[in-house]
Amino acid sequence: MSIRDLGKKLETISAINITPFYPDNKKIDWAAFEDNINYLVEHGLEVIVPCGNTGEFYALTLDEAKEEISRTVEIVKGRALVVAGIGYSLDTAIELGKHAEQAGADAVMIHQPIHPYVTNEGATSYFRKIIEALDIPSIIYFKDPALSDDVLKELAPMEKFVAVKYAINNLPRFAKLVQETSGIADLTWICGTAEKWAPFFFQAGAKGFTSGLVNLYPEKSFEMLQALKSNDQETVWKVWKEVLPFEDLRAKYNNGNNVVVIKEAMNMLGLAAGVTREPVDMLNEADRREVENILESWGMRNRVSAD
């Protein structure tokens, strides 16, 4: 598969799988992890992203991240693209990327550095050196509004830079960037803020979106994708209204609920998700009831556990 062919295959839903942790010791439950990956592939997801934020990447040790990438490739067995999340320091990101290559991942997604002191030139150098160090293609996860889009414009001509997961919810800014890079690169633009923002990003040039919802309700995510691709606006906004309360709950506490809402909903539906690791805690009772109410509104109440 050529680099550009891979870029086109990203014009879909990027499934950000969870990392299930045992409640007692918070070690990874690898059996539940395998179930989660198989669930995604068997429900038609064509891009699996281990070590993403929904997978609590920054709560994993380096060895755990490597094992998660390796296990994902082994479980998927070529049934979908595997895009491995990498990050931390420059050298560590390259180490993770090299591991992903050796494990058989199709591409990497480079997390944006979480260091509190970042400059445009420093970020450009960080991404460039990682892309240059790896043989497989790279996707950049871009989410800090303080960073200039010039970072992406400067990197855009690089051959192994194939896509951007853009997670800054500034639509005029995004549309301008897409238009300014259209003549110098063939990048795939991915809405990095899931179903809630996908309709807006697609209007501005996105061709795919990321999703945590697919871990429990992939049918609804695909309904959104197909409606967006066919320009079925009536269905787009019907689905948007249905998923909005769930995504708003995930965004609560400055996105602190992002992962735990997914896990709580999965557990309620009998899909083993375990608990979250610090610095995220379990849902409070009010938010937990809201998850139950949302599942009931989706017609899933009969699948919710009795407790």
C-alpha cells in the first residue's frame, strides 16, 4: 500500500480503543483488551488507534504502551489499519515509533507534547524529527490552540506526513488551514473531537473523525459517517442530537469525564471496560445516572445491568 493510499483509508472513523484496568490493582486486563479490539473490528471499524487519549495513553508506562501496540497488531491480524499512538519526549516518541514499526503497525499518531513550555519552532522540530526517523507514515494530533497552524503548513510537504487529527474547535481557523495547504500537500484531515463536532469539520474539509463512542455504539457512529459522506443532512443532525448529551457529558469538568463516561457506559452494557487510572476517578452518582438515562434514550435500557 502506498503512503497516499493509506492516507485515503483514513477517510473514515478512527476508533480510539480503551485500555481496561482491573478495579483492585489497576493493572491492564488483557483479556478485556482483546475483547474490545475484536468488538471494534467485528463491527466494521477500519482504523484502530491504540495508545490514544481514550486509551489513557499518558497513564501507561512505556512498556505497557509498547505491549498495547504489539497486542493490537496481533489481534487485528490485518483486518484493519493499526495507527499507534506515540509521544512523551522526542527520543521516547521515536522509540515507541520504532517499536510500532517492528510490531507491524501501519502508521503512527504523534501526540502533541504536553510540556507546559512549547514554541512553534520547537513543536515543528519535534514532529519533523519523529516523522523523519520512521519508515511508516505519521499522523499529527494537533490540539493546542496556542500553537500556530504554521507548524502544520511547514511540515505539510513531507512525504511520510499523511494526515492531521485536528482537535481545535475553531472552524474558521480549520477551514483556512485546509485551503492554504491544499496546493502543497495531499493531507487527510480528521476531526479530532468526535461525533459532536464532525458535521462542522466536514463542512470545512474534514474527511473522517475520531470516536470513543464506537467502543459501545458503533452503529450510531457509522450512521453519522454515512450521512456525512452522502450529504444526508437530515440524518446528520438527527444523529448529532442523539449523541450530543453523551458527548457533552464526556466534555464535563474540562473534558475530565472523557474516558470514564465511555467506560461506565460500556460496563453498564456488559462490555468489560474496568476502571480509569489516576488522575481520573470514577463518575459521581449524578453523572452515572445521566449515563443510564442516555443509554435508555438510545433504546439500550434492557442491556443495562440491574445495579
